[in-house]
Amino acid sequence: MCDIVKIVCVIPAKLQSVRFPRKVLSLLGTKPMLQWVWEAAIESKRFDEIVFAIDNLETGQLIDSFEGKWLMTSSKCLSGTDRLIELQESGKIQGDIWVNWQGDEPFIHREMIEELLQNIKERDIDIYSLKKHISLKEMVTNPNIVKVVTDHKGHALYFSRSPIPYYRDHHHFDETMYYKHVGIYAFTQKALAKIAQLSPTPLELAEQLEQLRFLESGLTFQLHDTEHETLGIDVPENLIQALDYIIHRVP
């Protein structure tokens, strides 16, 4: 079997978001949030093709301003994964591994991409992602931060907006093992095609987490550890935090 693997990076950028409408047009510092993602994807040097998946020409005009590449997808797509599926089925781009790098994750960087893709040639994994140990107690109960538990191989067992695992007996926080899910995915072509045939599940609808649909369908979900912190722009308050992040942590 040929070991050459083509890796494509798709950056979904939906204009209207329930928690933060039009956030993909936001500025971070002196440049658009989407430009941060585009430049970081290029800097990683791991992708054969990089493209935004958008649903509005206004977003396309913004991307044009920094010479990014974009493809139009349906406004009816419910998730970023749906946009990847639409592009896969259209044949507009092709790849063996499809990375879903959300447009509201401007601080994922090269080292994290290396961690994500470290074992992409293993044939028994369908989806790859990242997890990071939670070091701040208040993050555990924050429903905007998705928690994950894995088995001894790093395969996902469950994702939740609630604190998992539940410590029945009292434990000092420093003794707990809470992990947050870092929202970047790498799908095999086969896994993405299977997901296209799946319908939302009760667990997914309860938690509003599409990852649970993948698990319930039997897909193997590998979570690699990362020590790097990131900050997704989920709600307007995150913009203030992101500006502080830029000032203090980004050269």
C-alpha cells in the first residue's frame, strides 16, 4: 500500500453563530481572526491544500483581503464537519486525511498540528484530535469547555459539557484528572464518508456535541495529549481574552 498521504485542511467559517453572530468577521489585534488561522495553517507546513468553507460572500471578501482561498458551502450545514462532507462529496478538493480547523480557533499552532497528525498512517484509527489537562478548577464546570475521558490508549470514551469523570469521594483538585477537548479534528477519508450517512443521536442532541455521534457509530477516536493552551472564540467575552492572549503570549 502506498504510504503517501495527502492532507487537506478545511477551515469552516459560518457567518451566523448562535452564541456569537458574525464572529468570523472579528478583528484580533491588527488583523482578522480568520487571517490568524490561515497564517497558522500555512506555517504548519503539513497541509497539501488549505481552504476556508464559507456560507456568505461577505466572509469571502474578508478572506480575499489577505489572499486566502475559499469555497462556498451551503448555509444549511449544521456543523463544520458537514461543510467538510459537502466539499468531499463535491470533489472540489480531495485528500486522504481531512483536518477540520475551526475558524474560531486562531491560536492553534504548528506544534499542535504535529501532535494531532503524529500517527495518521495507523490503519485502525478513524478520527484524531487533541486533549489538554485542565489546570484551573473553574474550567471544569464551564459548559463552554468540552471535557473528555479516554481509555489507556487515548481512545475517547465520552465527551461532555459537564465535569467528567465524576469523583464520588472528595478529592483535592490537584489530584483530579480532568481533560478538555481541543477542537481540531483529523478525519480519514473513509470516516468522513461514513459520518455523511449518520443522523444526529439523542446523546448528541442532549449535549450538543457531534463527537458523540461519531462514538456511537463505532468510529475509533484517538485523543493525543498536548501541553499547549489555546483559546476558542465561542462568545463575545472571548475576544477580550484573545486580545490579552495576543499581547502577552504571541510574538
